[in-house]
Amino acid sequence: MKKVLYSATKPTGYLTLGNYLGAIKNWLPLQDEYSCYFCIANLHAHTVDLPADFVRDRTLRQLAMFLACGLDPNKAVIYVQSQVSEHSELMWLLNCNTMMGEANRMTQFKDKVQKGKTSITTALYTYPVLMAADILLYNTDIVPVGEDQVQHVELTRDIANRFNHRFGQTFVIPKAVVPKVGARIKGLLDPTTKMGKSDDDPNNVIFLQDSDEEIAKKIKRAVTDSLNNIAYDEKNQPGVSNLLSIISACENTPIEEVVKSLSGQGYGALKKRTTEAVISVVRPIREKFEYLMNNQDELLRLASLGAKKAEKVAHKTLIKAKTAMGLI
């Protein structure tokens, strides 16, 4: 049997070229190697004060974008968290097996308290337990996470081990895996920071739903330097190096070959090549995304299909946990 891989993403921003080249593109072959669960974690979105229409819109957009990027509902389970009620119910059972000291140590809550934030909900305090429920429901073996999320998987392991010790073997103990990062795409205007979906300046970011014209304008404005030399040198030429990285990742061509092919040409040629490379990747994703957003009955059908597949596994795990705890 294939090992189970679980990944959840909070729908609070638009996905970027950096998200695709750095992470999502690398997920695609995993669909054949593992039993994959990809969750749109919209319950987690409400740990902060967000309007209902915002959360609904971002949830549907992220689901559509995942499908447009190549996540395949015939290979993986792709679903919206709020459509599988077992997540919330298992969270309560796990809350009963989580220590206050463990919750107090979780980074996001601790950071906000230390910064003097006062409008903090109990959801922000307990969301790591919901994350544990997300993972444990599917008998997960592997959770690919960034370094900043390893702490949450360790909490999940502690809760699962404690539960198993108290009530008998119930949960698979998952393992955090920090995957090899794909292309490290930086901001167009600030090539010293990563291209993030929550960036305040949209001109610093290429979103996967940007039009060809928007992409061309943003790349035209991208920071280079006054050296007029095309070389990969992150320290001295971060802007030029970032554009070379983008071309390399989009074309699946080694950076050395990209540099060689542009030898003797100016930054205009570099930006033209970058624009063509990005559009060749983004356009088919955007077109499929727009089709799904314009055919929301189909999008909701796929969401329902994914939820039913997820629920089938999640319900068995929940019943097993409830029975272990003596709940009728």
C-alpha cells in the first residue's frame, strides 16, 4: 500500500508564480507515489477576523487554482475542510488530550501575546489541535511542511502518542518532512525577499491569475541594476539572478544554459525572455482556472466529490477514536 501524504493550505491569499514553481509543481509527481490528501483549510482562515464573503471567495479560488495547476481529483483527494465535519469533532477529542503547556508553546499564539495583542480568539490558541485532527484523520504517514510548521507536526505526534497510550492504538504517528524546495522565486521589485501571496505591493508579485498584459508590465518594471551584465550572482546582481531563476524554472533549463544563451544581450532581452517563459506557464493555468470559476457548478461538484472521498476515511478514524474513549 502507498504511504499517505497530507497537506493543507489556508485560503487567505492569491497563489503566486513562486507558490507554483517552489511547491505546487513539485506536488504533481507525488500524486503517483503517495495516497495524497490536499486540503483547502478554510476553517483555519477564521482564526483571524475575515468577512464571510472573503473566505468563501478565496476558498473557491484556491480550489480552482489547485485543479488548474494539475492536482488531479482522480489521483488525489482534493477537498474543502469545512465540508468534512469529522475535522471539528475529532478536534474536541484531541483537545481533551492536549496539555495547556503544549498549547502555550505554539509559536503564533505566543508571538501575538508577546507583542501585546489583545483581540486574540480562542481559535488562534487551539488551531494547532485542529491541525492535528486534520492530519490524524487520514492515517497520515508524511506531512510536507516548511521549517516553521515542524512544531505543529511534533505537537500532533505528542497528542497521538498520548492518546494511543491512554486508549490503545488508534492513530498512525505522522512524520514531518521538509521537502527540497523548488525554485526560490523572489519579488520583482525587492529581489531580496521571497515572492509571497500576502505581499502588500501587487507589482512585486506575479499571481497565477494575472493576464498576459499584467505579467508583461510587472516584469518590465522588475528591478535589475546598472551593470548591464547578464550573470547569475545573487549577492551582487539579485534582480538579474531572480529573472534568470524564473526563466530556468519555467523552461526547465539549467541556469547556466540560460545565461549562456543570453550572453552579450541586454536586460531588455532578459526581460523579454522572462515574460515569454512566465506566460507559457501561467496562461494555461489561468485559462483552466477561469473556466472553473466561470463554471462553479462543476467546481462545487468536484469539491463535493473530494469531500465524500475524504469523509469516507475520516469517519472511520473518528469512530475508532470515539469508541476508544468510550463514547457511544
